[in-house]
Amino acid sequence: MSLETETKLITRILPARDVETDIESIKEAAQLLSQGKLVVFPTETVYGIGANALDPDAVAGIFTAKGRPADNPLITHVTSPVDIIPLVKDYPETAKKLAEVFWPGPLTIVLHKNDKIPAITSAGLDTASFRIPSHPVARALIKLSGVPVAAPSANVSGSPSPTTARHCITDLNGRVDMILDGGKCGVGLESTVVSLTGSVPRLLRPGAVTAEALREVLGELEIDASVTARLEEGCVPVSPGMKYRHYAPHAKLSLVHARTEDFICFAGDKSGDGIFFLTFDEDVPLIGSAAVSYGAKDDPAAQARELFSALRRLDEAGAVTVYARAPRKTGVGLAVYNRLLRAAGYDEIYL
Ligand code: TXA
Ligand code: MG
């Protein structure tokens, strides 16, 4: 079904900066969720488009609103591990350990589900993913709704995840019942996804909870090949979301591994109409108006926070070709690298 032919909804946009001041907005949003409607809400990672995870019709609405492929499962958001236990076959020791250290926060855990999670929410898999967000508005909303909340990022499928309410309005106005405006997201990239369904814990998507930090708690952690490389043709990904080109601006993007001097020279050589350079704050004065920054060179947390906004700004600036300077691949940098790599369709240049 094409997105253009969907019935238009009236989307109400309400402020939700603070749980106390904006409690009436949050209560209204919670009531909508309990009635099977769609609500966009802020989390500490990115904005989510939420629906009752246990209501197949409500969840179907998410797939339609986003234009999301039906084989890409959703994360169920709750406020306590106690809410996960009735939905899974097994809540292993490793999950307890991770929950103790990282929840509430930007971590998603994949577990073996039971029949209470409908097939549409888990895209037909026998596993399901869970997250306990730390954002006060998200927590209040989920609690007041009284239901577990399925919520993918609140962007149209394929475009960069939204880190402000404005991004959500651009993508989803007229497709959801309500958007709660909670300001800018603190982390800026989606949660770390770790699967506990195999013999060894496996990192499926890097995020603000780093591989290093997970390893410290778990002792062992495998990093799924799809985190840093394109999947082989015909290979079935552990995380279905990994196979889609994501986070893509309309421009053709290449990821450039270079030292500062080399990148500045490269930018000088390549400059031209519609050509932009996505790079660190420090490089901007050296490149000039064709440069768009995504955080300071040695500040991966800032890069995480700024990246998706910067990708959207490139589209607004009419970029045709973008050369993005590659970040460091350690710590949170691995998550930044993973998103840029996929925005680039795995096109990397080494100078
Ligand atoms: O930070 C986040 O995680 C945000 C906020 C709203 O919480 N949500 C989010 O959801 O990023 P989404 O749907 O955009 O990304 C979920 C990812 C996808 O790559 C999906 O394939 C994977 O998690 N995933 C979900 N359930 C899974 C499962 N059972 N097994 C493997 N991967 C799963
Ligand atoms: Mg997403």
C-alpha cells in the first residue's frame, strides 16, 4: 500500500517537556495508547511511534504509518523487568545482570517470547525484544497506559531516526494520533540491541551501551558480523532490521577514512555544486560552507547526538553527494560508525 493513499489522521501535537507540568498531555496520550491508537513519544535514544504491543490491530497501524516491512520486528517497551517475565519463556541470569546495570536506559534485550506477544509484533519470530527506557516522559506514558508499548523509531522507514519532535512531524504528521514534544533526545542514536537467545550473548546493534561495557558485565559477547559489514547475498540476518538500507539521506553518501589534513585536501579537490562534507566541528572552518558538522572529533557522544539531525540538514540543503568523515570505531563511536556505514550503503573510501 502506498503511503500517499493512507487515510489522513488529525495529529495532535502536545508539549511533554516535563512530567509534572505536562502531565495532562501525557495522560491523554496514555489513554490513546490504551485505546489502540498511535502515539509518538520522546525517549532518551530517539523518538518512538508507540502502540499497545499486545494488540495486533494497533501494532498493524505502526507498520502502515511507517511504511515498515512486515518482517522487521518491534521492540516492546515496559517500565520494569516484572512486566517482561509474563511475556517470555525464560528470563535468564544474563538478562538479570544486564537489567541491573543498564536499565532503565538505552539497551534492548532479545529473549525467547511466549504466545502473549502477537506474531505481528515479533514479525513471526519466536523471539522478542524488550527495553526499559529512562526518559521520564516515556516512563510516565507507558505506566499510565497500563500496556506494554511496541515502539520503533518514529521515522518513515529508511529515513534517519528522529531526535526532535520536528523530525517526527516531518515524517508522520497525519499518520499518527498524537505527537508528544519532549525536546531533543539526549543519546541521539537507537538503543544497543543484544540477543540472549543463543549460547553466547550477541551484539546485534551497537548503541550508547557500548560493547566494552556489555563485555564487562557479561564476560563474553559476540559482535554480529552485520554490525560492521554488509551481509552476504542470501544470508538471513539475526536482526531483520540489519538488512535494510537505513538512515539514508536522499544524497549519495560515502564514508571517508582520513586524517584531518588529508580530508581537508580531499574536500578541496572534490568541492562543487551539491557536494557536501559531513565532518567534525573542528574541520568546518577549514572547509567552509559545504561542511556540515556532526560533533567534535574526540566526542563520540556528541557525534551520536548530532548525526541524525545532520543527515536531515544535508537533505534540506539539497545535497546530491556527501562525503562523511569516518568516526573512531571504539566505544559509542562504533554505533556512530555503524549508522554512517549503513547510510553510505557500505561505500567506504580510505585516503
Ligand atoms: O532506541 C530504540 O531502540 C528506539 C526507541 C524508540 O526505543 N527504537 C528503535 O526501534 O530503534 P526500531 O524498530 O527502529 O529498531 C529495532 C531493531 C531493528 O533492527 C529490529 O530488527 C531489531 O531491533 N529487533 C527487534 N526485535 C528483534 C528480535 N526479536 N530479534 C532480533 N532483532 C530484533
Ligand atoms: Mg528504526
